[in-house]
Amino acid sequence: PFDVLIVGGGPAGAAAAIYAARKGIRTGIAAERFGGQVLDTMAIENFVSVQHTEGPKLAAHLESHVRQYDVDIMNLQRATALVPATEVGGLHRVTLENGATLSGRTVILSPGARWRQMGVPGEDAYKNKGVAYCPHCDGPLFKGKRVAVIGGGNSGVEAAIDLAGIVAHVTLIEYDADLRADAVLQRKLASLPNVRIVTSALTTEVTGDGERVTGLTYRDRNHDTLHEVALEGVFVQIGLVPNTEWLGDALALSPRGEIEIDHRGHTSRPGIFAAGDATTEPFKQIVVAMGAGSTAALAAFDHLIRLAPE
Ligand code: FAD
């Protein structure tokens, strides 16, 4: 068995692996796709101390840093179940899709999350070419330009307020007849001069010139008419889904499916820790996930040194 078995090889899992391995304990990391969401992004300009990098480059650095240590990297392995130990100090088991079972005296879960997509023509084709999912990350790339935010929940309205301070104009598009964000956010949004709110609207297509986004089309659901909006960017804010379906009821999840953790990365099960976008940590960012991964590894080490010797 591993002393620390990590599931997920994004920024959180990589940081956890480095911190665990540096304690000289047996560390393994299983990942469906080492690198995680970082692989899907191009410009990264908020990875503190690195002014500019690209996702695939950062992912390669994550992996080469982990490989500096004696860590068992099991890439392209998808976990399908977690069976927590029945007693404190017992082994936790993780089943893989290929039928193998891994076990750990502690487990760190860092399976990350995925942005819910609209699933309309043009969305995939123009990803990173005008279609974006993270206003904290990509907002400044649209300075002085026109953008749309899709989704009128808290994240959509927060994104629209945030972007309105950077870009020239924001069109917020909501499917329902009303926005669902908190009233205080809606009031703030309504006070901004460069925001237009469109409700009862279904986005049907992202359009472009082959290189970059040039607009979007939405259907007015009340009048069944199509409308075009000329713009340079589309921020999709219809939900971030944690990759936790496979955990079933093995540990406590929030109503949104996020793994409940405390400030040391403890989950509801002793000896099982979690970090990154899959958890209740409110801010989903690379540096935040790395900090959480190191926290979880140090907490796992703390847990191990208190267990009876093997
Ligand atoms: P992830 O990166 O999601 O990694 C999860 C890992 O778990 C992956 O290895 C995955 O394959 C694995 N996994 C999932 N399920 C299983 C399973 N069942 N079994 C085994 N392995 C599994 N953040 C910034 O700070 N700056 C940016 O500029 C930025 N830009 C972004 C642009 C885009 C397009 C996207 C999508 C995100 C961006 N982010 C950015 C957010 C950032 O990528 C995430 O906050 C960060 O990657 C979260 O790290 P994580 O380790 O928690 O999860």
C-alpha cells in the first residue's frame, strides 16, 4: 500500500505528490489525464511569479517536477470507486476502471472539475479563440472589447460585474425570465452603464471568422425570434461541475457535489483528504489548488505520524 495515494493529477494533485514525496513516504498518484484542466488553457498570466505561460507548458512542468521524486505516477488511469477504511488506521481502497485496486493509509482526492458547456455550434471551435470560461483568468485579454456572459446565476452576474470594469461592453444572457443571482449582485449589475441584460434568451450559436469569435446568436424565447450580437468574447458561466460522481456516498459532498473539506483538507472520513476544484474551496484557480494540494499532503503526513507503527 501507499502511505499517500493521490487521485487526480492536476495542479492540486501534483502539489500534493511533491509535498508528500519530500517527506520520504511512499507516494502514488493516479490520474485520468496528468495536467488536468491546465491542458485545456492557453495563456496563463496569473500563475504568480510567472508573467506568462501556456497550459500545456505548465502541465509538462508539473509532471517533470513530480518526476524529480520517487513518486509512482499512474497516468491514464480512471478511478471508479473509493472504499474508505472501516477503522482508523485501516487501508482505504481505490478501484480503477481497468479492474485494479490501489490502497493507501491515507488518500488525497484531487479529481478537479469541468465547466458545463452550452453545446452549441461554434463553442468548441472557438474555445480559447474568444470562448472563455474563467473571467479571473481571461478577462484582461478582452480589455476594451465587447463580450457576452452566458448565465444569470451568481457566477454569471459576478463575472458580468467583474468584466464590466475591464471590457467596453457586456451583454448578459439568461435563459429564464429572471436572473437567479443574489439581489445585491443584481442591483450592482443594474447600476452599471455598459451592461445590457437579456432574459428569456437561449444562445443558439457562437459565430466567428474562422480565426476568432465575431458574435453570437440567441433565440428570444417569448417571441421565437433570432437575434445576433456582434462581439469579441463569450464567457460561459452555466456551472462548474466537480468530478465526484464516482465517489457515490463514500464521503460527505455539498449539494453541488463538491467534497466537503475543512481548512486542513480533511474530508468527513479520517485519513481521506481532498484539494482543488473538486472541493468546497470557493475559488477555483491554479495557485489556490496548488496551495490546497500542499495543505492536504501536510495534513496527511500529520495524520500518518499519529497512527500506530505498521
Ligand atoms: P484539475 O486541473 O481539474 O485536475 C484534475 C485531475 O484529476 C486531472 O488529472 C484529471 O484527469 C483527474 N481526474 C478526474 N477524475 C478522475 C478519476 N475519476 N480518476 C482519476 N483521475 C481523475 N486557473 C488559473 O489560475 N489561471 C488561468 O489562467 C486559468 N485558466 C483556465 C482556462 C481554462 C480553459 C480552464 C478550463 C481553467 C482555467 N483555470 C485557470 C482554472 C484551473 O485550471 C483550475 O483551477 C485548476 O486546474 C484546478 O486544479 P485541480 O488539480 O483541482 O483540478
